[in-house]
Amino acid sequence: MAFGDQIYVWRNFRSLEGVYQHHGIDVGDGSVIHYRKPSEIIEQTSWDTFSRGNSVYMREYPQGFTFIPEVVVKRAFTRLGENKYNLVFNNCEHFATWCKTGVSESQQVKDFIPTINRLDTFNLFEPLKNAFQGSNDINNSQHLLEDALGKIRVVWEQIQPQYQEALTEIDTWQKVAVRALQNNREDLAREALTKKKSYEKKAKQLEIELEKLAVMTENLLKNKNII
């Protein structure tokens, strides 16, 4: 990490590790400018205050425009003392990305997806509405809210079939392996079990990722004091 880099740390939530990223701008002198928690004010703090003892990573932009380091840090300084935090529109990642690229954007917000088992999408209406309180245009806020709910629903419908397909494949290849053994075809049974293991791995990875994202989604939208 160096002067002008966009940096982030994985911060824990309750007993979970690596639940969400907290972003800031490296000033290059051992300090970082970031939307500090719990004050929700953009502050220049020590590296230790920013990292809280966690490993620090650099956000890379292999393609696309980024400002030179001097401009990045200058942009960060212009917003010191700002107290306009908003979970959906102006969180720590929005700020750091704006300093680096000129675009206020949060990939974490884009990536919010519900779990297929634990989270009822329609119950997110009130939490999302609360997150949109930073917008002055009521009609625009309502439109954005409905759009966000619609996108969450679309992702839900994309993820669920993938997970269910993996579970079906696990069951199918288990049956194939059993049948192969019954026919004294150990070679086919081994191949079937290999297939089964690959789908088990896929399902497990998807389940873990969905669970993390579900917890992050549910709690971030209900509690604005996380990022």
C-alpha cells in the first residue's frame, strides 16, 4: 500500500469473519481518510484505528481510469468532516471509490443478495426505505427502492436454481455410484463419486457465500452502523 491507494479491511460482525469491507484512502504518512465508525464522519485517523488489527488490502483497478495519487489524496481531504453517510448511496466504499475514480460506487451494495432459505425479500421493504432516507426526492427514493427490491428478486431467482441444481446433481451421482457398484463396475462408481464430490464442493461454496451475503444484507439494511 502507498500514498493515494484505495485500501480496505475485512471487518467482522458478531461471530462471523470477513463479513464486509471497510474502505479508505492511504495518505502515505501512516494515516487513512475514511468514513469512520461509529461517528459516520469522514476523518483522518491512524492506520491502526482504520485496520483495527486486521490485514489491509489494496483495491486494484486493472482496467479503467484512476486519478494520480496526489489528486486522490487531495480529493479525500476536500471531504474531511463530511457527515452525510448513507448506507445505499454514500457509504465508506462510495467515498473511497469517488476519491480514486471520480465515480461514487459501492460494489458491496450491488452484490447484496438474499439467501434462499433465511431471508424473505418482501420483508426488506421497511429496512430499505430507512436506508434511502438520505435522498431528498421522495418520488425518486420510492423509484430507487422499488428498483432495488426488483433487482434483489431477480438475483434471488438466478441463485436459487443454481443451488438446487447442485443438490440434485449430488443425489443423482450418488445413485449412479450405487448402481455401478451393484453391477460390479467400481471404475464407474469412482467416476460417479468424483462427480458427486465436485458438486458437493460447488454447493458448499455457494451455500457459504450465500450465508455470508445474507447476514451482511440482512443486518446492513436493518442497521446503518456497520460499514
